[in-house]
Amino acid sequence: MRSISERDLAVVIPLVAARIRDMTAELADLDERLDELSEAEIESRCDLQETLEHYHGTLDSLREEYETALAEGINLPGYEQLTRPFGLA
């Protein structure tokens, strides 16, 4: 039994993908000025990178549940269709 409904997954997956996109962009911005960062900003960057890894893990778990629902014949958009607008397909 799934911990979240298939239709909820169809809403949550794009939200998590959007957050990953935003955090990735923020991390790239920090990396561009890595030499100029204060110690607090470097620590914040490390925290952001760790959070990003957790979000990727969450998205992977959601993908597994979603694809299981698709395999069971539930009529929903494909996973790639949910994540493509965020550059994660």
C-alpha cells in the first residue's frame, strides 16, 4: 500500500522537482563566487548541498511509487512529463 495517493504524487513530484531546480540554481550561483564566500556562506552552501541530496532521494522514492501506480494501470501522466519542465527528465 502506498503512503500517498497516485493523484497526490502527480502534484507532489513537480513541486519537489521545482524545488530541486531552484536549489541547483542557487548552488550554481554560490559556486560561481566560491572564492568570495564568508565562512557562514560556505557552511550554508554545504547545508544546501546536503538538502539537495535529500530532495533527490525523496524524488527517487516518489518516482518508484508513481511508476508502480502507472504499472498497475492507473491513468496518470508519465513521470518524465511531470519533471521535464524542471530539467529533471
